[in-house]
Amino acid sequence: MINKKLIRELLNESACSHNEKKKSSCDKPKPGATSGGCAFEGAQIALFPYADAVHLVHAPATCIGASWETRATPTSWEGENNVVMGYSTDITTNDVIFGGHKKLEASIEYIVAHKNPKALFIYETCVTAMIGDDMDNIASRMQEKYGIPMVVVHSPGFVGGKNLGSRLGGEAVLHQLIGTKEPQEIHPFGINLIGEYNVTGDMWQYTPILEKIGIKIVSTLAGDGRIENIQMAHSAKLNVIVCAKSLITLTRKMQEKYNIPYISVSFYGKRDTTNAIMSIVNAFGDAQLIANAQKIIQEKEAKLEERLAPYREILHGKKAILNTGGNKSWSIASALQDIGIEVVATSIRKSTLEDIEIAKEYVKILMKNPAQEQAQLIDEHQVDLLLAGGRSLYTAIKKRVAFVDVNQEKKISYGAYGGLENLAIDVVRAIENPVFKIVGTKAPWEQ
């Protein structure tokens, strides 16, 4: 069942920098204001990349209809990727009246028999929270019967937005998975990647570099993750939050429970990737590890600069507006600046207060209502490029400026050194594409 005390704690996370002086809610829900993503959606996004688990939504089928696996989160898991298909108990009116516990039990039994998962994530949603199904009791009995973890995620949409949902997902993993399995050996430089979802393979851009330096990835939450690895996450020596500040509660509690310190980094752009790597190795304080990192970084940066040179010539003096959400409001701005683009403005509509403070260091103009502001700013600053989600494509067409989709539906990685080159290629292709200038002109019969 929903823990009201836990919800209050997560809404007022003590580790959030903006709560140090003022006790303000990070993600306080407002009636009718969850259209940008509810707690259930945040929880499922945080946990989906576990491809060796099955994700079962105890709800009417419509709960997963519009939000299932909207991100491209590739996995190296060699077995069946259970994330591709959504599983729902399909609660109906009869179940609301008489209870949906029988459907939940039958669904679990079917999944175990036909999919052989390493674990089940069972999501509570608005309807099942209101009818009061005892999901914890059912999951406990099924776990004892089948011998695999049954992780209940209490994430009904009405408790708050996406950020709160991510924290609820983190709470479920912390209390039901982490620490339930011991490793054969403990690596002296083992880390957990927290808040890295491997969207379009972002983490695969930098994890080989970390491993070459001598860092071991113990587990990830949850990009290309494995249930067995997250069970042993308590054996890591450092937690690394990758952009997603919503999971800072998890890292704070792991520090309190397992004495694992944490740092927060970004792997977008050359500067931030280098800073991220050095922050990780400096946290261990090992001289040889630091020397390895400096040598490899120098090699990577030199090769990157050679590859970026022709793109920098084309992008010199170009101006852009960035309309995306969360940590991307500043992390992608940093990457754009690294390839020679001036970022005129960025959107902070879906950013946390901490993200906003960081964004101020990169960009002067912060858009609170980008749908109304971006068109005017394009004209005022003679912007060449708009980077946003698909809905802003029409603004770019009307203003006859180049457009690049950088939201979660993007098809290629922009992470780390290799991703920065991908970003430069996509930006150059957009700027040199004549369609954006042609499509905004009048048709021949309108001349």
C-alpha cells in the first residue's frame, strides 16, 4: 500500500540543494497537472531497461497504452528482451468492484511459466491503489513459491509527477533488491551508474573508457542492467549519478546504509565527459588510476578534435535554441558549445531547481514557456538552429530554420566523446539541408 510518510519524504528530499535553505517540494502534485508524465510513468522509465525482468502493470490496459517503451533503451542481454512487450493485468469494472487480486496472481503464474524472468517488477497504479489490492502480500507469496524476486512498485499516478515516480522506483529497488546477493569478490574501484538509462546506447560511449582506465561497473540503474548486478550494488565503492537528479534519494540512502559516497556527473560534450571521468577517478584518490585516466583522456580528446575540425568550420558563428527537458536543458547546451555553437536560450519548463541553477552557468536566457517564447527569440537573435522534441518541428518550419530532434525519441547517441561527433554530424546535416528554407516559402501557385 502507499506509504504517505515516504511520499512526503521523497517530495522534500534533504539532499536536494534547493531544500537546504527552504523546505520546498521537488515534485508536489497538482490535480490535473500530470499530463507531462505521472508517477507511474516515471517509475516505469526508471526501471524498464532491465531486459532480463518482466514488467507487469496491475491496471487497466490503457495505463500502458501510450507510454510503453517510448525510449530506445538497447541492451546487450542475450536472452529474450522482455521490455519490448508490455504486460498488464487488464483490470475491468468487475475487478474494481470485487478486487483484482485473482487476475494479478494468474498473470504472475502465466509470466513465470512462459517467460522465465530473472525478476518481476509489479507496478501499482491509480485504479489498483484505490481499490486496495494487497499487492505486497500476493508478491511475497509468489516470490516464495517461485523463488525469484517479485518487486512491487507503489507508483499510482495521482501521487505526483515523473521525478517522484523515479524516486519510488528507486525505493522499490533499494528495499527489495539491493543487498540480496553477495559478490564473489569486491573490486577496489567498483561503481554503480545511477540514473543512466542507456537511451540510444549513451552509456556504451563511455563505459569502455572507464573500464580501460581500471573502473569496474558493478551495476546500473537501469541502462543495460541485470537483476543479479543490482542485487550486488551494495558492494560498489562509489555511486555515480548520471544527470538524473531524481534518484539522489537512492544514493543518499545507500550512503547512509552501506557507506557508499556519491557524485553527480554528465557525459554530454567533451568538457563534461572529461570532468565526469576525472571526478570518478579523483573520488578514489588512487595515483595510478588518475594517471591512467589523464593519459586516456588526452588520447581521446586529441582524436576527437581531429574529427571535429571540419564540422567546426561549418558551425562557426551559428546560433541555436534548445527546447528540451530536465538535465538536457544544460547538458546538451554544453555539448553544443563544445562544437562551436552559441546557445541563445534553453527551456527549463521540466527542469528541477538544481538543473535550473546549472543551466544558468551555460545559457543566459532561460525559457519558462518555450512554446510561446522560442519563435520570438528565433527572430530577435537570428537563430540558425532549433533543437527540441518533435512537436517543435513546426516552429522550425515556419521560421525556416534547421531542426534537430534531441528528445528521448532520438535515434542516435549524443553521449561522451563519440556522441559529440554524432551530434556535430546531425547538426551540420540539418543546417545544410535545404528543405527547411524551401518548405517555409510560398508554393508556386501562391507567388
